[in-house]
Amino acid sequence: MEKAHRSDWIGRLRSSIAGMCHRIVAFLMIVGSLISVCGGVAVTADSEPRQILAPGGKLRVGLYPGTPTSILLDPQLGGPRGVGYDLGKELARRLGAPYEPVIFSKNAEVLEAVKTGNVDIAFTNASPARGRDMDFGPPYLEIELGYLVPQGSMVSTLADVDTHGFRIGVTEGSSSDTTLSRDLKNAEIVRAATVKHGVDMMSAGKLDAFATNKATLYEMSDELPGSRVLAGRWGLESFAIGIPKGREAAMPFVASFVAEARAEGLVARAVQRAGLRGTLAGE
């Protein structure tokens, strides 16, 4: 009986030890899981905006030449400059991603590239129509919309523009094209493929005015001696960062970047470096 009692006691001890071991293992597994989860959250919090905004490893920023709101290709003036170019470079730096400017001939191509995900970022007018194809952060800049008229033009006010036979150039597919085609009742809308084509058309006497944001109009005016930008405005463009649909989880980062860029003077310095004119007073 004593031997049987001892054997039973040993069996219970082994069972108790085994149970304790199982509980210890289970506890360690739970702790390990918690460490893994917490560690994963920390890594995700740090890397998530980069993974969302630059899934290919580089931040591809869509830009188009001819306007200081995007990029000016001036090798003789220290290389590329432009508000979009400069802010894109800083955004890439803060993301910790290589910066890859992708240059298109016109803004319509940039917008299409954002829509299809062939670029990751665009700095453009955040119109309601464009909001159907991409998501926008808060505006970082507002610019007046106006008209440029050539040398010798008798037009002096915005009210003189919408008359029969008056030819107004716009960039094909632009927000100016959409708005003025709808709002003007008498003037003829003439579409130019690019801003450069618009300059050539006005120089050749094929246009009586050109309509877009004043930042671009002043750049055009520099190439057209005697031309002038009319006083007043027919609208405003609110420039914002646009990203492809499906990446809205990165919007808090985009909004934070815009707020910091404005507060720290990054936008103001980019505007100054680009020589941008026509911004809304106070910007």
C-alpha cells in the first residue's frame, strides 16, 4: 500500500508539474505575442505613411513645366524650381523616401497619372471635378484666376472679355477650360495643348486673351513683350496635395505636412524661390 501510495503521489506531482509547464509556456506565448504586436504597431506607425504614399519605394511626384506652381526648368538659374517641385522634395525627405520628380508636358497628363497610380503625388488645383479621381489634403496656397491680353489690346476690364468674336485661350483639359466653357456666353474658347503652345498662339495673333491662374499668366507675359495681366479675377484656385484613390489612410500625415509647411514658412520660401506672382493677398 505504501508503494502504491508513493506511486500515486509521484503521478500527481508529475501531472502538476506538466500543468505548470503548460501554463508557463502559454504565458510566455501570450507575452511574446504582445511584444510582437506592440513592436509591429510601432514599426507600422513609423513606416505606414511611407508605405501608403510611396508603395514603390520612391515618392513619384507628377510635375509639368511652364508654371512656378509646379516646376520651372531653368538650368541657368540654379536648376529646377517651383512650389510643387520644392514641396515634393521636402515631403519625400520627411517620409524618408527617395524623391523622383516625373515630368509631363501638361497638367492633364499629371492628373491622369495620379488617377491611374502612375505617380504618387500631385500639387494642383483641388477642384470638385478632380476630387472624383483623387483625394486632396488641405490647401496650401490660393492663386487668383485671370486673363492675359497681348500688346495693343483695347481690353481693360474683365467685363470686356465675354464678347462675340473674342478668342480666349485655355489649356486643354484644364479647370479653366471646364469653367469658362460653361460660364462664358459669347466669347470663343480656343484650346492650347500646353502653356507653351498658348504663348506661341498669342504671339502669332491667334488669341485675344489667355485664361489661367495668374502665376502662369505672369510667366507667359515675360515671354510676350507688351502683354499684360488684367486687374481683378474671375475665380480662385486652391492648390493642394492630390493622391490616388485608396490611399486615404495617409491623409493625416499629408494634412500634418501641409500645416507644418505653412507654419514653418516652407510654402512661402518655395513661392519666393519660384518667383510666383498672383497669390491671394496674405499668402
